[in-house]
Amino acid sequence: MSANADEKQLVKHTTCYMCACRCGIRVTLNEEGKVRYIQGNPDHPLNKGVICAKGSSGIMKQYSPARLTRPLKRKEGAPRGDGQFEPISWEEAFDILEKRLAHLRATDPKKFALFTGRDQMQALTGLFARQFGTPNYAAHGGFCSVNMAAGMIYTIGGSFWEFGGPDLERARVFMMFGTAEDHHSNPLKTAISEFKRRGGRFISVNPVRTGYSAIADEWVPIRPGTDGAFIMAMMKVLIDEGLFDRDFLVEYTNAAQLVREDDGKIARDDNGGPLWWDEASEGVVPFKTEGAQPALEGAYRLSDGSVARPAFELLRERLAECTPQWAEEITGIPAADIVRLARELGETALHQAFELPIAWTDSWGRRHETVTGRPVAFHAMRGLAAHSNGFQTIRAFSLLLTLLGTIDRPGGFRHKAPYPRPIPPGPQIMTKPEDVQPNTPLNGAPLGSPASPDDLFVDENGEPLRIDKAFSWEHPLSLHGLMHNVITNAWRGDPYKIDTLLIFMANMAWNSTMNTAEVRKMLNDRDENGEYKIPFLVVCDAFQSEMVAFADLVLPDTTYLERHDCISLLDRPISEYEGPVDSVRIPVVEPMGECKPFQEVLVELASRLKLPAFTREDGSRKFKDYPDFVVNFETAPGSGIGFLAGWRGKDGSKAIRGEPNPKQWEMYEKNGCFFAYHMPKEHHYMRNWNRGYLEWAHEMGFIAKSDPIVIHLYSEILQDFRLAAQGKRPGKQPPERLRKRIETYFDPLPFFYRPIEVQLSDTEKYPLAAVTQRPMAMYHSWDSQNAWLRQIHTYNYLYMSPELGRKHGFEDGDWVWVESMHGKVRVQCRFSQAVEPGTVWTWNAIGKNAGAWNLTPEANESTQGFLLNHLISEELPAHEFGEHISNSDPVTGQAGWYDVRVRVYPAKPDEEKRTWPRFKADKPVPGEPRRPDVVAYFAGKRR
Amino acid sequence: MTQLALVIDLNVCVGCHACVTSCKEWNTSGSAGPMPDDRPYDHDPSGVFFNRVQTFEVGEFPHAETIHFPKSCLHCEDPPCVPVCPTGASYKREEDGIVLVDYDKCIGCKYCSWACPYGAREFDEHGKVMKKCTLCVDRIYDDSLPESERLPACVMACPAKARIFGDVHDPDSEASRMIRENHGYQLMPEWGTQPANHYLPRHIRGGQTETS
């Protein structure tokens, strides 16, 4: 039987975008060009042929009735937020933008703010912002998992997901902390399955048992926001019982380096090199002195008379009070379990170690005949990250991996190119008001990683210069910005007013914002002159999200099947442990209506505004379109580094670095739309200190220098911020009100503290933690418009322990109120045994505003579905450090989504059995496809 | 005699629903399609799916387990849906044991769905015919596909590799081996239907203390 062979079908390759995982896909089109089938590309290194529920439902996204298909302008005189639009031409849209932005660029470029969601093209959006000259740019990282990135990058020089992961092929024990399913998706599912089948033991630490945790051999139901205590107690057990990799600590970390007691700085010799205390010679020797016996413990007097102690000793001292009993009180995990789990990790790492016969040479010139494997792997993401204590928790987590000696070793954590990178990795950001000038590119990158207080972007009073207050003393290491505060700050005019806010692919009027109801008011709020407080709002999206209604100008983006894209090494690539990998999207169908890829919009605008990188010396435009830009753009003239690493050089014969190749897109297409570089075996491990690898990575432009990347068990960088706060360091100083905050949270050693929102909550009144989980069949708010996926999650419940419900007098399925100090939501409850009893939870972003996404106003998403966002504030209550401090990690500005405390109580019998709060229904906009009453999708010839 | 079937490993299934929508995507435009969706953008949307994942909990906190349980037609060796069919539309193939519905003969009486103890049949209200899993019979013998892809769509998609397709009568097949080695079981054997599809149970690996 061959039902399909007789059709004239066309098969094309591209890259999925139904979530952030970015699997390779193969798309079969029927003879009319309709999508017949989307399957995983079996040759693709990431997903190897598999595909998830979302990826398999791409057809329903492509033909969704929620698609925006025409540029739209808010009708003259119509109030913002009413969804009254008139269609305009692209020419008019570009004209409006060009005039407005050219004026801002010539007068005050920071009045233009560009913030994007999970856009997968930050290399381009970042370049645009920098060339425009505005510091007010970021993507969604600040409200996603920047703690994970920053905590690990500032400790081990790498991080999870795109830049590193667990080596489940060789691990025997795998411990996973809260991880959203797309971080990452299919490869992790496959790896966990194969790991289990090989006999590995999977331990999941999570307040909720869903998703990956469902198949864990052991579930550790931790209280939200307490992971730091759990990890610190395990570290204490490991150290007390000698279950740590002493040699690894000495050789590859700063554990044995001496820290001065007087200023908390690492003791250095005249050349600036760190020092060890050599027990053999009873004196100081330079770090890595051959034959020395460096001390990990004790206190020693230096030649200048001051006292110094090894960093490890300070860590041990820090852990002294972190007993399993202490952690049990905080986490709810029995002390005996903490001890048992710590021993299991330590004993597996030490006693089941193995050697791989791979010879390599370290940065100090020593040759090693083998690589040591330690078969204990971890994975973690948002569960640790989305708390205001996440940075220090992740510092602790990184040190747990370090104690076990599992960094870039077989069976443990492994890096992915372009990581590891120096600590911190850079780039240099702008640091002073003068770095922002009219008609001039920004002097520095809009996002980077400060190495010291002097890298902060603050004015002479130490006050913020970015609209989101990133890189200020409020959140110094806010590597990904603070998108969650942009609207509130812009509305308040704090630190200043802006003119135009361009939001790409982020639903900031609904599920992507905290404090949703108030933020919706801010978007519409006017000043005393009747002018909108945020004067001009541009929204670029492919779909009619809740944000669209608030736009003054709507730009219809394409779907992933209609566009060119790069999954670039300059952004967040899809590298494998064994080498860099990048990939592309190439259109497989024509854009619907007048949809235009956002990249084309940016290239067009950049050309019209004559941004230098997009303009020839004679003033003419440099790039015809986005594909042309991708081929020909180089990070610096002649650098040979561009957006794509594959098939560079004039004839495509060079990898990673080489001249532009005019046939690069064709070569990607021929290879199934990805490029995978395979490194030699001797570069597969120990890359922080692997000379061959580091020299190659430097040559490829991944790192600015090839020095070894020594693990920061003790963070001198954090200590520098603390010294500034204590007034003991020259250079930039925090404002007085923030000194104590910086001094407290910039501890050079990890510590556990209650999340800040919890510290400021009445936990007698609001005793419960409330968190969200991301369902595997939905990507954020994106898939309620998807006829197939919305049948899997049509609405959401608030899940909780049955005892909790009964204590408050309600039963499974009842309508209840869930209330925080900031607001309340009426929801339906569902009793569950698979949740820590002090926690309630729900699926993220299933609730929708009535009428949004071209659903009917009676769709379950808006009548029974709900958001927890109404309970969560974007700002902390006024407290000692200020009135409008972001509800975020004080180090990184990571949004504290999971810190809210709530109570639950039954709805009254006469109350409506519907979700509350409710808002005015959104209406379809001009150009949206008709919403059918029945879908009976069939692409092909009917028999 | 060949009996094709699916072996579903509950020990690795994370409940991602890839099998659910990849099935729908393949089959709605395939020989068993279309698979209509009513009220697709309205309240209580309801569509035809040949494969669904049910999720339930077992045990009490803190020893509770969350089980994701994918279910489709089990292609019984003695399928109760076949003898009840008044027109012969519901039939079991001699050559490979797949249970199919001939839409041209089906009069939509629904006897088969009442007879099926597993609730595995799906009625198409628009075509007025009964539909169900075909084990992607329009893929597995399609010699225009590479041999490695002559598999049911759900098996190709499954990221956890929790679905094994093969001949459960052939003791050397991977499917038979997995059943043998992992305590594979049939669903509700007391009904005597002898489902060809098998499930592999959860098994917990070490470590858990009795202290808590």
C-alpha cells in the first residue's frame, strides 16, 4: 500500500520553533504547497528524528485564525487598548517608524526601547540596538533564567542548556532540580530514557511531580525557594565525610588560593598571581607550583604580616551551621534523606570513577594520559533560578558540582561551545552617560557581564541609566536586563521617560508580565495633558496576543515556516558536547498575507536610519535583505566571524571562521539546515584548562584569551562589589540606601536566605508557596490558538494537597480564591498527592483574556483558565532599600516569579463559577483569518 | 502468524503528548483521515484522536507517583469490536493482526465502540463513521519511504523512545524482547481480549530510604 507515493510531494528541511528547543524538522508539502506532515529530521544532531507534541502540531499554528496578516495602525481617536485598528501598507508603517526613530536617534536615543521575548535572534536585535545607540535593549532572559546563566558563568565559566549539560551517556546518578520542559526538550527526554534503560538512577528535586519528575526513581518534594539550604547541607555532608575531589579542587579551582582576612581579596604575588600555602616548604608559593603541597585548611601569616586562609577553609566555615537538621527545617526534606542523598552523590563520584583513554595537555603544559570520569550528573533551570535567592543558590549548586569534581568531565557536567568562557565572559558594556550619544552607536554593548563595580552603567550619583535599571546598583549583574520592569518604569518615568517602546514577541499585557491587571492600566494611562505616558507602542508579533490590543502600530511577523533565521553561535546556539553546532530556518511556505519577518523589518529600518553597520560609506544600503545580511555581515571588518559558522570562506571550505560565502544558505539547505563541527577527542573534556581546546577556541573567536578558566569557588568579583558597598574600594560607589543591600547579597561565598518577597510577606496570613509549571504540550501562551494542542490543555486548575483543601472546607473541583498580598484570583482547584503540601501550583499561561488569540469569548481559556500573574508584583513592597525595588534577585535582576506567598479559601456559593479577574474582551483585528466552526484538516488528495 | 503491536514503556514515558499530535498530524491527511475537530476555537473543543494520554496519580504523598498512560486501539487478538459489527466494516487483518475499519462499509452504528472495553474508538460525527488507530498502515508498508521510517508516526516521534513497534508473535523482535525482559503486561486481561499492545511497568531503582 502506498497511499502517499502517488502524490507529487515536496520535502524541505528547516528548524522547529514551536518552543525554544530548536529541533531539526522535515516538512512534507502536498502539490498545492499545503503542509502535509512535519517530522523530526533523523539526521539532525539535536533531536535525531524525534519531535514533540508542539512540533507535531505546527500545521495548526501555520493555519491558525489568530494570525496577524496586515500592518495595522490604531484608529485615529480610538483609545489605546480597545483593539480598533485600520490596516496600512508596509510603506506607511516603515515611514512612521523611520520618522519617529530618526528623530529619537538624533535627539535622545535612549528614548527608544527595544525589548524582545524568546526571539532566538538576539545577535541581530542586540546589534540593531547598539547601532541605533540605545542602551534600552534586552530579551526575555531577565524574567526567565538569568540566575542560572549568571550563577554558573560567574563560578565555572559555563552554564546549562545551550552552553552545557549533563553527560547522561556516562552518568550513573542523575539529580535534576526544577526544569521547564523546553530547557531543553527532546534531547533531554531521549537522554533520560536511555539513561534509565542503562540502569541509571534518576532523582528529581521539585515541589511538584509532573513531567520529567514523573519518571524519577526518587522524588524529593522540596519547598519552593529552599534549594539553597538543601544543597548547602549536602555540601557539608560531603566535606565532613571526605566525599569530595580534593585534587580537582586544588588543581582547577581557587579552593586552595589564599584569601586575605583584611579585605577578603585573594592574596597575590608581585606579578598579580594568586598564592597557595605550601605545607612542604611552610611558605607561600604561586598558584600551580609544581611539587607543592597546597593547604586547603588553616590560617597563615603573609610576608606583609596580614593573615590569609585558603578559600576552601572559608567555605567549610560557611557550611558549619548548614547541618542536615537545619536544612530539614527549611526545606521539609528529612535530614536522613539529605545525608543519604549526599552520600550517594559523593560515593558515586569518588568510588565509581573511571578513566577514559583520552590524552590531553593542560594550560600549565602538563600532559595527562587519561580523563577522569565522575558519573554524577545534574540538571537545573528555572526551579532554582526564578527566586530572588537564585543567584546564591546557583552559586552553591555550582560548588556542589565542583566538590564532586564533575566539571567538564565524563559522566558529569559538560560544556558546549562557545563555552567555557573567561569569568566573566564579557562583552564590555556601556558604563557612563556619555556612552550614549545622538546619531552614534553605543560605546559598549547594551548587555554584557560586569567584571567589577566600575563596569556598572550608572550616573555620577550611582543611579541607573537604563530604563529597566539593569547594571545599576539595584541589580548589578543583570546580564539579561529586567524586561519585567520596563513598562512600570517607563510609565512612572523612573529613571526617565521614554518615547517609543518596541516589543517583539512578548505578551507583556498578559502572561509575560507580573502584576498583569495594573500593567494593563499603565499601558493605557495618560498624563495631565491627555498624552499616553508611554507615548508610542509598537508590537511585532505573528499572532493576536493580548499585547496587540495595546499597540499603536502592529507589525505582522511570519511563522517559523515562512522565514529565514539563524540559530547562531553569536547568540544561543544548539552546540553539542563534542563541538559547535548552529542551524538555520529556510522558508518552506510563502508568508501569509502581508506578513514580514521581524529580521527583515530590522534590516530595512537599520538601512533607512543609516546605522553604520548596515550602510556603505557612500550612504547607500549595505544589505539587500536579511539573508544577504547573514552571508555578508562580519563582527569586525575582515574578522571572518559572522552569524553562521558553517561553510565560510569564498568556496565554503572553511569552518567557523572565514570570508563570507555567497552560497552559504544553499550549503546549509543541502545539509538539512544545520552545521555541526566535530572537535578532536582531546578537546572534548576539561576544557576550562585544556590548552589545545582553549587555543583553538581563541582562534575561533569564542574567547578573548586562552588563559585557563579557574573555577571561582570563592568569588573575588562579588567581594569587589561588597568592598565598594563597605566604602573600602575606590571607584564607583553605591547610593547610600543600597550599601547594606549590596554588602549582604554580594557575599563571595554562597549562602541561603529566604527569598526577599517571603521576607516581606506576612507568612502567617499567606503561608503557601504558589508556583507554575510549563506543560510539555504548550509553549507559554502560544498554543491556545492551536486547535490540536488546546484540546490537551483547554484550561487549568490550581493543584494542591487534599488535606489543604479539606482544612479550608472545600473539595476537589470546587471554585476557590487564591490570594496574595498583591491580589486575588478565582480558580478551580484539583486535589493532588504529587505536590509538596505547602505549595499550590498551576500550568503556566493557559488562561487567556476573553477574545484574545481569536478564541471565542466563551472559550474555556478565559472562563475557566487563569493566570497566577495577578498575584505576583513586579516590585517589592516598600522596604528599607527603597519604594520601587524590582521583585527580583538583588544580584542579577532575575524575576522572582516563584517567591509569592498565598492563601486559599472557598468561593461563596452565590459567586459566579468563572475565573476572576475579568477584563474587556479582545476583538479580532483586521486581516485575521476567519475562525472556523469545525476543522477537518486534510492536506492531499482524498481517496 | 504476525501480530503487529505497540509496546509502551511507562518507565520512561514523560507524558509529553508527542504521540498524540504526531498521530493526528499524520493520520488526518492520511488514509484514515480526516480527523475533525469540533469547536476548535470555542468552548469545550472536541476532536478525533486515535491516541490519547491519560494522567493519574498512584499512592500518597510523599510516595505519590504521576503516571502518564498513552492509550490507543490495542489491536486485540480476539477483538470484541469485530463480531458485533453488523456490516463487517470492523475487521482484523489475517496477515498482520491489525484491527481496521472499512469506512465504506461502516454505517456509524457505534456497536464497536460499546463493545470495546478500552474506549479506544473515536466517532467522526461529520463523516458518520467510526475511526481508530491503524498502526499507520499507510506508512508501515509504504515502500516509497525509507525502511527506517516505515513505522507508526507515534513511534517515530516519541522523544523518550517509549514506544516500540513490532511483531509480538516473533520471539526475536525487539517488542517481544522488551515484554519478556521488563515484565510487560496486557491491559485488563480478564476480558479475554488478548490485547496485542503491551505496557512495560514502572520500576524504581534503589536508594529510597525507609527513614522518612
